[in-house]
Amino acid sequence: MRMSHNLANTTPPPRYCFIAGLHRSGTTVLARLLGAHPDIAPLTCPHVPEDEGAYLQGGIPHTARQGIPGAFAFDPNQHLTEDSNWNSLEVSQRIARDWAPWFADGRMWRLEKSPVNLLRMRLYQQLFPMAHFIIITRHPAAVTQATAKWSDASEARLMDHWRAAHEIALNDLGYLHNVLFLRYEDVCADPGRTLSAAMRFLCVDQAALPLDDLRDGNADYTPLPDAQLPNIASKFGYCAGSLRPSRPLPTALAVRHVFRAVREETVMVLTRTVDCERMRKA
């Protein structure tokens, strides 16, 4: 009886949710919105760029060679999977220990976002079993033009990096248990629906999140000719001629979850009626 009593009063360990997406894809916006939920603790540190956890851990090296905007997905050494040398209990414990001071205590989820997460999901699933991943993508033309402000690479090279990164992510899906795909454009056009889906995916109570300063940054950029758009963009509903999706995100791509009920209920939220005409307007 004493053992049962102790177990009943044991606080469950926090779970990890990783936001993954290229630079300038909306990872910071999404982390800020979800981090306002009372059951979600975002990693917060004023000493590193954009609160990115990759800079705050010593388990996996993160030097100036890792995570270069518009370039890191071209480096095969940055695609970390279950076969990685970093797949060990020691690395898992080191990362958790290094991150712990930057998370608020007593929350169900610890939320971390770094662009390199897009290439580390398979490894993180091994290091943190039952980790959840929210991938946020954005129209490749918008990402290309936004990243060009930080990079000396040509627009063609930056566009090809979008292709390379998303091909890796799609190929890794079959190895992952719990993944939610969101589009930046949907978060901006219908934040209530997309954030509600994220909350259902994480099995937390629905809560009103602050949306006052949310704006669609795609209005700052222009579409690119069709010839410059990678073919893979169509899998996410993107096309040339507009920086708005031309169709909803396919449900077969949008959600993966080990529990069917969670998966089906998340899909139900995502597939609520969307004003596609409003989404297409520039």
C-alpha cells in the first residue's frame, strides 16, 4: 500500500515537444503562442539567439558550422538519426540537465525550438521517448526572400535548401510516432483553428492564447516564377503566383500520433471549414 501511495503522489516527468522548421518559417511565432499555455513551458533564455535550445546544451556539439541559415540541410552530418553517435543515455541526461534551468517548473510540457530540430527528430525521439514534434513550414518563396537578408547565398541556392530540408523531414516521418505539420500561413489566417489543433495534439486543455501582435509576414514578399518553385512544394499546398496555400494541407501528412483518438480529433480540428479564398488573398 505504501508503494502505491508513493506512486500515486509522484509527479510525472515533463515531456518534450520540439518545434521544427527552417529559419524564417515561423518557429519563433509558434513557440511564443503555444508557450503562453498554462501547461506548456517554453525554453526562455535571454543569452542565446531566439531562445534556441541548441545553444544551451553540451550533449550535441553546436558550433558555427551547425545550423547555418539556408545551408545546414546540405550537410549530411547534421542529419541525426537513431544511428547517430549521440544516441546515448549520457547525451539525453546531459541535454535535459543543461536545459532544465531555462524551463518553468510544474508544466506538463517542455517546449523547445531550434531550426536544426528539423534534421534531429529521429535522434530526439530516441533521447526523449514519446517526444512530440510540431513542424511548421512556410511558402518557399517567402522563406527564400526572408533568409536572403541573413545569407550571401543566391535565391536559387536558398530555394534548393528549402527543398533539401523538407525532403529530409518527409523521409523521416515514417520513423516518428508523434508529428503535427502546421503551415505558417494557416497560423496567421486562422490561429484559433491551428492552435486548437496543436493543443489537442498535445492533449492539453483548450485555452485562449494571446494573438494581438500576430501578423502575416508573407505580405512583405512577392511570389517567384513557377520555374523556381521546387516540386515538393506542392505536397504542402504551395504553388507559384501566390504566397498563400492553394489548398488545405493533406490530412495524411498533417498528423501522426500513436493514439488513434488523438490523431482523429486533431484532424477534425484541422479540417474545420477554412475560407480558402481569404487565404489566397495577397
